[in-house]
Amino acid sequence: MYQIKSVTQNYLLGEKMADRIDKYFSDYYSGVIDMQIKLRKDELKLPVGIDENIGGGKAENKRSFPLENNMIIEESDYTLQSFIRDKEFMDSFLKMLIDEERALLALRYDRRRRRSWVQVAKMLNKSERQCYRDLDQIKDTYRNSLFYGDCG
């Protein structure tokens, strides 16, 4: 079975720092983190066929609260919570950036629309070298932010 890993789990596995940040930006802008959250929620909704009532009768006055039970399952699932935390950290980090920096990240890291540095630079009316410098500055900001130590 395919195992999905969050950014936090990748950090624990010891990936290289630059590769990890690039992958995190790419996963965020390509919708991978949102997809992981949705898949995990769908996975948790699948019924688990464990019958702990072996040989006993069915309880007559037992009430079922499916919504509450589902919320408890989602809140207590470590994998789902790490995906949600990764997304919240990136949302918070992006609020610290200016529009031009967010545009650079969105144009460069969206895997659904692969763009070269030449295309990104042309769209932002900058040189390629300036885009590289801006990206390095964004990565430094990310490394020095509160979010990096927690998730990244």
C-alpha cells in the first residue's frame, strides 16, 4: 500500500534541508497537501469490521452519534493532524510574505503547470537571477521563521 508522508515525517527521515523546503512549497502549491488531507479523511470514514461483542446480544438502548464519532476519529489521528498542521503552517507563513513573493512561489512550484525560470522571470518582469535571489531570500525567511522548527 502507498504510504503518504507529511512534511513533518519527511523531516524526521532526514531529507536535505533545501530539498525539503522545495518539496514543501511544491506540495503546497500543487494541491498535494489538500489531497492528502482529503484522502486521509476518506480513509478514516471506511468502516472497520471489528466486532468486540463476541457471543453477546445487541444492545437495545445504545445510541449512535456518527458525526461526533467521526470528529473524534479525525481529531485523534496523528497522520491527518500532521497534514492539517503542515497546511496551517504554510498558510501562516505565506501571510508574512508580500504579494510578489507569493506570486513567485505560486508560479515556480505549481507542478500542475510546470514553468521554467525563464517563464517565471518573464511573468514577473524580472531577470532570472533576481528570481533566484528572491527565492533564496524567501527560503531564508522560512528557515528563520517559527514555522520551520515545527514542521520543516
